[in-house]
Amino acid sequence: MGHNKTFSERIHDFLASVRLTLFIFGALAATSILGTLIPQGATTEQRLSQYGPKLNALIELLDLADMYHSWWFQVLLILLSINLIICSLRRLPKTLKSLEAARRLIGPTRVQKMQTNTDIRLACTPAETQRVIAPLLSKRFSYSSWREENGAWQAVAEKGRIGRLGAYFIHLSVLLILVGALLGSIFGFKGFVNINEKEAKSTVQLRGEKGTVPLGFEIRCDKFTVDFYDTGAPKEFRSDVSILEQGKIVQQAAIRVNDPFSYKGMTFYQSTYGSQPTGIVLNLTDLKTSESKRLQVPFRQAVNIPGTKNRLVVMDFAQNIGTFGPAFFVAMAQENKEPAGTWVVVKEPDFHGNKIGNTGIGVIEYVNRFYTGLQVTKDPGVWVIYIGFILMLLSMIIAMYISHRRIWLVFSSESKGTRVLMAGNANKHILAFEREFNQLTQEISDLDLSENEHD
């Protein structure tokens, strides 16, 4: 009668199946293709304009715009890791048993039946033969074992034992790479931060509008410099930054393109730059009463207009609007009215568009300050991945080039001396092993045992 497998046994077989392995590899390949076709970290507006609302809803549902941090990608990595572990553990006992059997002594009958064998006669006793051949085997092989029974000697020697474990080292290296990728997917992030000169930031905006993440310290842009080619294109831009902990500078660095800076597992790359106005002072004029008031407004921060219930915010800045030069986009929320906004031209205070409703708006002064745009990445699993790749290279060398080679010898006494039966095998590189076997045979045949005969 067939054995009815339990539920746990069926789960175990499923997790160890080759079909699961192939499915996961196919899913990961499809993920890589999708990750290339769908821009990772794009904003909702960018996706809506490119794919439309229906396809964008599917992308958001499956988290395809940040798939390498999605739950289903992490599940695939976990399943592949479990599959690899179970498959390795299933095969490992058989391999260890084979390695244990490789060191067992065998008798003359089995030696003569092996494909690679030889028969050598030496003019000395078995004990004398053993004393001379033992150092020879120790020199050529990493392990040798001897046994004496009633004056007869048997020996086994081997080397390259680690070659049989090469596949398991490869499995371990792949597992390390998967663990490193999983650590990066769960605990890592990619984001960006814009920092004005002389200002510090302690949070990073995550890609794909996924909120912010605290750095655990502050990074301050002390100075930003940019050099240009004669054509006007940027030649090099550099950010001199300071790391502050509890208000004190703990480290300083210069960040350039292709020359990032790392601190506490986070790497800062020079990504972009720009200018942003600060110290904006506006002149607000009531067009009915001609009453004016001076108001200092932070960039992109709403403020109350004194003496009214209205709120005003400077939302954007353009270096040049048409042929009118620099301009600010100002929005105002007025009582019992819909919010309204307009571009306020800096150099044309009497421009007809410099007003919202009955309020005229002019720019008295502002400072246009450079800001640096830094890309910030954190991947706690990257060193695990590096170790995994190094182990994989070493494991491939072990698996491909190191063969497990074994030699068995049986000495028997004869009237004219000692008969040496020798056989051996290797799990790979058979021709090279046969050459080594023949060379060892010749060395044993040429041994000068005359000194031992008089001991």
C-alpha cells in the first residue's frame, strides 16, 4: 500500500520541488523586466500622465513602481531561500555519508575490481614497505590512514575532499546573496534631500511619494559650488557638508559627482542642484485704500496676513518668465472666496498681473540661494551580498577545479618480498588523476629499499 503523506510532508515536498525553483526564477526574471519597463520611484503625476488612471491603479495595487521593496518580491526571496535550504539539506547527508565511506579501508578483492588499479612487487617485507611508502603518501595526499593485520598492511589516502562540497558552498553563497537582497528590500531605502546653503536637514524624502525617513543625525550644506564650461553647461558641482549629532559637528566631507560620501550605513550622492529664494519680502497694497504693508514670507510656507483672515504662500519661483525675468508664484486664501494665485514679476512692480483680487503684490527683496540635491541610499545587506559573491567565486573554483582523489593500497607477503595492490579513483578530471596515479606507481616501483632490508 502506498504511503499517504501528511499535510506537513506535502508542504515540505512542495518547498523542495524543482518546479517551485523554476517558478521563482521565472517570476524574478519577469520582475527584472517589469522593473526596467516601469520607472521605479516615479511620482503619481508622472505615472498618471504616462499610463492613465486604470493602469496606474494596477501599478499602485501591486506596488510595481517600487517592486524591489514590495511584499511580494520579499516573499519570492524568502521562498527561494527556503527552497535552496531544503534541497541542500536533503542531499547533504548522502554526500557526508559518501565522504565518510571514502576513508574506509578495503580488501584486495575490491581493489582488483576497480577500474584504475596496478600490481607492484617489491623486494622487502610488508612492514619495511609501509615505512617507506607512508612518507610518500603523506607528501602527496592531505590524509592517509594505515592498518596492520597479522603482519599485512592496508592504507587509504585522499585529497581534494572539499571538492565534493563545492556545490553546497555555491548554495550557501546564493543564500547569502538572497539574504543580503532581503535585508536591503526590508530595511533599505532610496530617497533624496534638497538642502539650502547654511541649512541642515534630518529627514529624507523617499522615492515614489512614500513619505520621509529620519536620518538619526543632521546633514548641513556648508557651501555649494558649481563650475561651468564655456558653453554654459555645468562642469562640476560640489557640496561641502557637515554631519551634526546633538548640534556638534562629528564629520565633514566634500561630495562630488561619482564621489559619494557614506555615514552610518547611508551613502550620499551628488545628484542635482538648483537655486531657491529665501528672505522674501513682499509689499501688499490694498488697491481700494492704497494702504501698503511689508510682509516677510518664507518660501513655500503659508503665513497669515496681519489685520486680515487671509493666508498667503509663495509656492514657486522661476528664474525667467517669458521675457519678464524672475517671478514668484503667489497664492492667497481669502475669506469667503476661492483660493487664487498669480505670477508676480520681480522687476516689473507695475505689471498688471501683480495682483490677487483687490491686493496688489510686489517683491521688495529676496536672496536667491543655491541648494544641493543629494540622493540618499541605505542598503544594510550590501556587504552580505559582497561576501556572497566572493564566496560564489571561490566555490566555483572549488567545484570546477578541485577533484576528490583517493588511493587504496593492500600489502601482502610473498616468498620474494611484498606484493602491493593499488587502486584509486576521482570524481572529476579523470585523465589528470590517471597521470598522477601512474606517476605514483612509478615512484613506488623505483623505491630503493636496500637500506631497509638490513634494518
